[in-house]
Amino acid sequence: MRILIVEDERKMAAFIRKGLTEHGFVASSVADGEEGLDAAMTEGYDALIVDVMLPRRDGWSLVQQLRAQRVDTPVLFLTARDSVGDRVKGLELGADDYLVKPFAFSELLARVRTLLRRPPSRRPERYQVGDLDIDLVKWRAMRAGMELQLTPKEFQLLAHLAKFAGEVLTRENIVEHVWEMHFDASANVLDVMMRRLRAKVDNPFEKKLVQTVRGVGYVVSAD
């Protein structure tokens, strides 16, 4: 089993790497978030141990980007940030476990082994809303048998709305889950993107799927 440690404290990284190696794992480490993201995306690790406070890209962003790219490698956050809010944030971003420093190596080892025993999560491969079909594997959206020419961000936006079909999503929710960089949800970036999306998803068709709920947000529904 191959484990990647993303930790900028070199003594800590060496300690974890040595312990895992002694227990039969193939462990390697990198010291910043950008390098960690690149390695996690390309090297095929079985699990990741990720610090939160990292140079270049923090652990929150690293895990969020992995999940956005549908990389399901189990992630254990290992950090000194111990508030309930931090723990909740880490898990909501897609981490599988959260261990606070300082820690006993025996506990770290037990948690890593538990992660590796878990079956991979079964994520949906497609969403369907009326005659709209979104293939998450092929990254393709079809409506009434016609392929929609969407940009990657438009596809991500449509997929997020379709995931919660029939449920009104607030502007804040959409911004948080679709855009990697945070911006004021009242800004017109979302409005511009929704207009472009409607032009492709709804304008050529009689039935309109993308609806605005004034003062709240947006919903995709075939009703």
C-alpha cells in the first residue's frame, strides 16, 4: 500500500514516513500543497495524510480540488487545528478522517488501516432530469438526445444543480460548491454564468428546466 504524506514540518513527515515504512507501507512525503496535489492526481496512492496549513496550497484546497476532479483516494487530515468547526469543514470538503496533533503513532496507524479497509464510495455516474442526461464519467451533457456544448465550469454548475434536482439551492451554496475561489455571492459572476447556461440548456427547447427563485437562488426541475 502506498501512502503520501503532505506535511511541511520535515521532522514530523520523517517520523510518520519511518513509522509507516516499519509497518509495511510504502510511504513518501512532499512539503507543500501544490506538489501534494500533483502527486495525488498522478501517482495513484492508496491513501493520503494531509496537513491543513501548507505552503502554496493549503490542505483544505488540496482535498477540495481532488474531490472536484473525482479523485476518491482516502484522506486523513492531520493538523493542530482542533476546533469542531475545523473538523466539520475538513469532513465536508471530502476528507475521510481527522486526527489532531499531537497524536500517538499507534492511533494514526490504526486510522490509516481503517481507511484502507473501507470499500470505495460509490458515486453516481449520471444525473437525469426530464430529457436532460448528465454523464459524469464522460463529462458530457445531453438534452433530448442533443449534446450540449458546455465549458467545464458550465458543466460543473449544471451537474451541481442536477444533483439536487427539485431543491432550491441558494446563491451561496452554488458559489461555495462550484467555484474554487470564493467571491461575494451577490456579485454578478453567477448571474452571467446562469445566463450562459440557460442559453445552452433551455433556449433551444420549449420546456425550461433552469428556474430562478427570486431572493433565494436557483433550481433545476422537470416539473
